[in-house]
Amino acid sequence: MEINTYQHATRNTCALCGRTNIRTTRHHLVPRMRHRQKRTQRAFTREQRQQTVDLCVPCHGHIHAVLTEKQLADQYHTLDALLSHNEVRRFADWVATKPTGLRVQSRRKR
């Protein structure tokens, strides 16, 4: 099985919804697309830019559907900040009660 930098096939706990023994993906708290920008480099240390959390696929997809890369870097670069966003919190609470095999399709805001 080939593993890239965005996904790893482990059975873990989702940092948002708290479901256990599920496949998780690695979410960069400061999006990788923003790492080379001068503003991001001034605002965050290298260690801060490389911090990741394990999220289940539905939670990870929903975050990227609801928030832009700029919003993630500027306002939602911690787990607590992500959970303070109403839509993310509501989704995490909802998906926490669902079975592990659930497939969810989040729609991007336009």
C-alpha cells in the first residue's frame, strides 16, 4: 500500500469527533500551501508550521469544504480554534454518533 504525505492508513482517534479505531488522515494546522509565504513564515516557527493532527476522512473533508486555506492559516491554526467554528463543531458532534464506515460528502461553499 502506497502512503503519501496527506494520508496514512492507521487506525486512530479523530482529534475532532473523537471516534476511535478509524482510518485517519494527517491535517496540517497551518496549510502546507501557505508555508512558503513570508507572512506565514513570520507568524509561525518551523515547528508550528509542521504541526499536524489526525482526523477521520469525513472531518478532514468538511474542514476543507467549509474553510479556505487563508482562513485556516490566519484564524483556525489550532485544534481549539477549529472546534470554535460553529459549522465544524456541529459537524464533529453529528459525525461522532455515526458508524466508522460512513461516507460523507461535504459541499464547498461558493
